[in-house]
Amino acid sequence: MHRIGLKKITTLMCAFVLGFVLTATLTAQQAGLITGSVADTKGTGIPHATIVFRNEKTNVVTKIAGDDLGRFTVPALADGSYTVEASAPGFALGTKKNVAVAAGQPIQIGFTLNIGSVTDQITVEASNANSIAAQYAPMDGLLEARSARTEVNTAFIQNFSSPVADYTEVMQMTPGVFSINSNGVGLGDAKMYFRGFSDGLYDITFDGIPWNDTNTPSHHSWAFFPSQWLGGVDFDRSPGTASTLGPTPFGGSINLLSKEMTDVRNLRLGMSYGSFNTILSDGQFDTGNFGGEKKRNNLLIDIHRMTSDGFQTLNRQERNAGSLKYQYKFSDTKVLTGFAGVIRLTANTPNIKGPTRAQIAQNGYNYLLQNNDPTQQNYQAYNTYWVPTDFEYVGYKQQFGNGWSLDTKPYTYSYYNAQYYATQPKNNGPINAKNCTTGTSPNPCAVDKLNSYRKYGEITSLSKVSKYGIFRTGMWYEWATTNRYQIPSNPLTRKDDALPNFHEQFWTNSYQPYAEFEYRATNALTVTAGFKWAHYNQDLKQYADNGKTVGNLNGAAFVAHSAGYNSYLPSVDANYRIKPNWSVYGQFSTGSVIPPSSVFDVTGAVVSTLPKPTGAKSYQGGTVVKLRHATVNADYFYINFENVYTSSPDPNNPSATSYSQAGNSAAKGFEGEANLYIYKGLSLYANGTVGTAKYVSQTIGGVANPSYNKWVASTPGDTEGLGLTYQQKYLDFGIFNKRIGSMWNDGGKGSTVINQYVPIDSFNLTNLFFNYTIRKGSFFDQSKLRLSFNNLFDTRQITSLTPALSGATYKADPGDTLGLLAGRSVTVSFVIGLSPHHE
């Protein structure tokens, strides 16, 4: 019985195995096998990506996850045509349509995903490098960097900056940067300096759009992009690559980023009160995704009002602003984004650069304006600003498949600076009816000033991702119209003279086509080379004036000019991954900036020889390391700033002006940045720079250069930043200190020595922040209590100086005009957040 039973069992088992094999074979013949991988643009596998297969006929969906190396396998799918999507946190969606699946025909699919945004890139790198220090860092570098870069994240802006801060204060802690606002945080038009470059010698962009004045490429922090509109900053301290667009990227690019759209609806109503009677009321609304079953719409709105008396006496500021960001997803590969922002600014800021030593000694450290002596130019009622601005763009992104993608962004923005300011009559005479009678041309008592422009432009880029790398091409085009004047005026009656000090209108066309290729030589090495052509054309009208600028033009109402400038700008860089969490890079790049419109501000407006665009060549190399408990970024740079020019009478035409080269300057130095994660949310951040920026041409036109080997103004020899943060659950605490080393200011008008004339001592600025925020999806999500201390230790320091006297060496004088560090300010903020629906 045992034998018979064993035979039967053996027979049954053989039949079962045979049947299983036959069934598996038939199943394999009836279903398709798909394998593939998901990688980033460097070819590195993206772990645990999500891959979705949708049958285009039946809409049946199959979802799987990739492995640690980004590989995936789908063992069985019914025959048919499929849409396949690959996604991962921080990356843009990858889609392949019309993927045909047939029995017995294995298919292999490869996805290359682009980073979704710079903010996403920070998150992705911190996660992939398994770096706790990077995740808690208030600012950090990128492993993908091909130049010296620092990324300022949303948490730093929201928790470790004053609620009334502008973008210059957001940048204050980054390596080498310093900015000063003598009226208090966010309460004036502040300027930034780094690497020996002043404002106008570097680019600032917003969501990739360069913005600046038209007469010179300078910027105005109080009139554009307050911190309420910012979600992050990508600070590139290099000219960038060929695809880096704008009028002056050779000094670097400060790329301001708007806030990211959120999936969850949230309303935030905030009120802040601080020193100097500063009041900020702010309302923000995130709609989350809405509109129909697929919820393709998303909207972010901010409206705020800020008023302040200012730290300086009677330097009152008022800002009313609103912004709107809208996004519509046609599909995961087609996205439309729109932004609109409007600001209305009024202020009593005078045209003088600051108080004098004598005024400070007599009236106190914060003295600037007064309202009891109308015979003086610093009488408050004589000094006003009215500055409305707007900024709008519409962006469209589409992935076409086969690695091709399009990004286009038409935009417009305007600036209207209507300023009125008083001036003291000759020999310090009083402002009164006798001295300011209209008809005394030019009137010596006040100036009615306008600087206004409107710009229209577009940035379009087309890229192709392949197994060899990424090809990019595109163009920036911009058209601008400008109207500027300064008219002498009577401040007692506000009646202007008939003739201006100057009046000009001009129209500017800017073109920058480019092409570059990021070659993926190996999985560890990428080399990028590119070329950009920068062309500018200006058509100008200069009107007859009272003799202060172009003169009476021999009876003509105006004269017309045209000027064209060209620059050819190559670049090359490389990034090498020594390890997944350690990269090194090197870069050579070039840049240029065209002369200001004031080159025609000479008698008769006759210019025989136009200056060439100022050029720069930049060399730098560095490294980025992200360990689990520490991150380190370091770089060395050398920048040669060429073709600074000077004006002189044309020897062949006495009535004309000629421009020639005035020598080069060079900046070089070392920059370092580090984050250390200590324990349970406690982190230490530090950065430091050591460098020089000096004039390096020994001779100019065969004559010894008096500025040779002298320092460029406002270039500290060293800077140091230090921050201690605690970020855990609901609490965010941070204390930050920035030390600015000693530097030099130039001499004033009439000085026999121009450069390296006035010594400025080093100074420290310490800020303290405390935040308690309700999170984790509560009904009161994002409700916050916020306490900010700026200049915690109330440091009093001269930060800039315009000398009253001229001479071989600087001597302090009561008439010196001073720029000063604003005193301590304290701001308390309370925000009520409401998230009534969570899905």
C-alpha cells in the first residue's frame, strides 16, 4: 500500500509541476515584461522612485516602486498601449506615452528626471547624501555646483530674518556679503557688497528674470521683492555659464525665488509691532490645489502694509504691497505659472547720504531730519519719495518627450521714482523766499527728480537630455523705455524752473542668445562648455538744459544719439564627484557690463569715442562635502575686472568728449562655509572669507597709475559669520553674528587722492530670533509667535563716510557725511493660521 501510494503521489506531483510550468509559460506569452531605471541628469539612480503604468484603453493603473538603485521590474502587464510615469520627491515628473506592451516582447524603459526647483535640489541632496547637517542647515552649498554657490532656504527667511526685512537683510549672513540700512531693517534703499563688487556690478533675478535700472544696472531693495514674497535665494558668486542671463552676471547672480505652491489650503493673518513705531500687517492665503476632480489650479496671495517712523529722525517709510502667484497644470508635463506683484512706497528719505559729524554730536546718533527749521535742507517737508512699482510674468514649461523640454517666460515690470529733495544754497545760505525765488536759474534750493522706466522681455530656453548629457539653447530679449530728469525747484512753492539740470529719454534693446552642452563624461564627471553673445542698443534723446549737463544745444530742443555694444562671452566648467557626498569643481567664465547712459552727459552731448563694455574674467575652483553630521563648502576665486574707463576732451574735436581705458582691478580670495549638526535639532553654522580687491594696472596710457595697488572701495579684507540654531517640533531659535572686517572708502569731490582714502573700522552685527509655530496639520496650522532682535547689542559704528575736506591724507572733519549702523530694534509678531480642510 505504501508503494502504490508513493507512485500515485509521485505521479500527481509531476503532473502538478508540469501544469505549473505550462501555466507560467502561457502566462508569459499573454503578458509583457517591462524593466527599467529612473536616474537624475547625472545618471545616478534615484532610489525608491514611483512608477505608474496606465493602460490607455482600459485606464487600469499599476503602481510599483523602484529599488535602492532606481531599478524596477513589472513582471506581468496585459497587452496594450500604456502611459508610464516616473516620479520622486524633489524631481519633475517624467512621462512616456504610447508604450506598446505585447506578449513575449520584453521592454526596457529609462527615465531621466530633472530637479523640480532649486529648493527641491537642496532637499534632494540632503536626503540622498544622508546628511542631517544639510537638512538642518539655514544655508548651504550644492554637490551639483559648478561654481561657488550658497542656497538660502525658506526656513531661514521665515524664522531667522526680521518680518520687515528686504532681500539685502536676507543675504546678510551669506559668505562675504554685507549690507547696511541706516534707518533700520527694511526701512530704506539698502545696497549689497561682496568680492569688491558694489551694486550694479552683479545681477539680481526674480524667478529667473533679471531686473535692474536702465541708466545703470543698479537695484532698489525697498521697491521690489520684500521678504513676504520670497521662498529662497540661490546665490551664485560667479558669472555662471552661458545660460546665465542678465546685464551684469560677471560679479555674480543673486537669484531670488518666489514661494513654492502648497497642496493644502491655509490662511495666515499676521500683525507685527516693533521699534521705531514699525507696524506690519500681513495676510497670506494658499488655496491649495482646487478646481474639479483633477484640481489643476493653485493660487497664493499676499497683501501687506508696513509703516514706520524709522530709526533716523523723521525718516518715515510706508509700503503697501500685494502679490499673486497662480499655477495651472494642464498635465504633469505642461505647467503654466503666473506672478504679479505691486508696491506703492512713500518715504521722507532725503537725498543726502547721511548726517554730518557735527549734527550727530549736537543732536544724537540717530539724527537725520528735523521739522522746526525750514531754512535747512534737512527739513522733513522738503524731502519726499513716491515710488510705485509692478512686476509680472507668465511662465510655461512643457516636456515633449525623448528628453526635450521648453521653458518660456514673457514678463514686464516698471519703476517710477518721483523724488523731491532740498539743497542748501551756496555758502550754506538759508532756504527762504529771497534765495529761492523762481527765475534765479538754476534755483539753488531744491530738485524735482524723476527716474521712470517700463520693460518688456522674454526668456526662452530649450533643452535636450540624452545619455551624453544636456544640451541647452535659448535667448533673453528685453525692450525698455526710460524717462529721466532733474529740475531745479522752489521748495516753498513747489514750482519748478523752466529748464532742467538734465532731461533724457532713451530706448534700450537687449539680446543674449546662448548655447551650451553639459557633457556627462562619466557617472562622476560632467564638463559644461558654452557661448553667449551679448548685444545692446540704445537710442537716446537729450533735451536742452540750463547748462549743468549738455547746455542749450545751440537752440535745438534736443539731440539724438544711438549707441551699440557687443560682447562675446565663452564659459567652461567641470564638476567631479569623488564620492556620492563629495564633489569638486572648477570654472572659467566671462562677463561684461555696458556703460551707463550718462556717457552722453557732456557739453553739447557730443561723444567722439564711446567706451567699450567693461569686461571681466573669472577663475574659481572649490569643493562641497556633505557628511552625516557636517557639511563643508570652500572655494578660491580670482576675478580680473577690465576696461574701467575715464572721460577726457577729444584732442581732435575740442567740443567733444572721448572715453579711454582707466586700468584694471583684480579681486581674489578664499571663501568657506560649514554646518555642524550637534544634537537633537541643535546646529552650528559658520562662514568666512579672506581676500583683496585692488587696482592692478601700473600705468594708464604710458603714465603711472596713482591708484595702482590700492584697495577698491567697500571691500573688507575679511568677513566672518556664525550662527547657532535650534529647530525641533514647534520651536525655532537662532542667534547669528556677522563681522565685517576693516575696509576703505574713496575720497570725495576735489580730493587729490581718490582711492584708499578713508579708513573704515571693522564692526559686528548680531541678530536673535525666537519662533513658536503650530504645525502637523492642525486646524490652526502655521499659527506663529515670532520675536526678532536686530543689532542685539546696539552696536554704534560708522559704516561709510564721505569726507568734507580734500588733501593727501584723510583728516576727520565736522562736515564729514556719515553712514551709520542702525540701533537695536525689537519686533514682536503674531500670526493666526487657519487650515479648515485637510484631505
